[in-house]
Amino acid sequence: YYLYKTIDNKSLGLKDSLKELNDMCFTSDKKVYILDSGNSRIIVLDKDWKFLRSIENIKDIKTNEEYDFTGAGGITVSNEGIIYIADTKNQRILVINSDDKVERVINKPQTSLLDEEISCNFTKVMTDKQGRIYAIAEDVNIGILVFSRDGEFITFYGGNKVDVTLETIRKYFMRN
């Protein structure tokens, strides 16, 4: 491996320094989306790593409320150009349309499988061709959370099934 290119705020023509570059993704139309979560912005580059635009001051499509996603951990972009941000600090997933407006906010699902006291700090997010949303969250150890295209919780993916038997209960109490 060798160093291909180094980018910084100056080479991109940005006034503010880059802070907390927590994630990036590549789209089918050969764009690069960089999550500059320290500045609550998304930087979009072309396939040659040249600056195209910066997405900042993202607002709600209905209320015009501005969303701050400082400290976000993950970003992905669907084939339709919908941006998904795993907003770790604010325990939500922001769904941003092609007009750079938040059209949906996905929060911790209401399910009996999650203890109410467990926080749901989403750290990574991705989508599939059917539009399902997959998210990893801190403190959630029963699998990847799966949501429908509309943000409704469906299930956990990949969680291990544990059969509770007398033997598992005995082992639990023997180690404590």
C-alpha cells in the first residue's frame, strides 16, 4: 500500500478545519460522502476526491427545525440518494432527502426486547436494495437493529439465541 492522496480543509477550499471524520461512504455514482461530525456537516467529493459541496445546517422538512449531528458515528447513502446518519450522541438516525432536508428521524425502537434503561446510541448505519435500514447501536448486544424503509422496527439481525436451561442458570450463578 502507498499513500495516494492527503486531503484537508485547505485542499478542499473549506474555511473550517475538518474535525472528527468518523465515517465515509462511496456511492454507485462514484461520489464520496465524508461525515465531518465535529462540524455537523457532510462533505461530498467526486471520484477524483475533488470537492463538490458541503451539506450543513440540515433542517426538518416540515418544521424547519435545524438538526445538529455533532458526534455522529456513521453515514451511508442509498442508490436513490437518500442520506442516513447514525447520530450517536443524539440517539437517532437522520434520514435526509435529496433536497438536504430531514424527512424522518428514527429513534430507539419500542420493543420488549430492549430494556427501557438501555440507551440506543446508533454508531453505524447501512441500507440494502429493498430499502431496509440496518443499524448498530452501543449497549445493544442482541444483534443489528433492522428497520423498514419507513423507519418501523422489524427485528434484530444476527443476535444469538440463548436457550435458558438449568445448566445455563447454574453456570451463571457459579461464576458470580
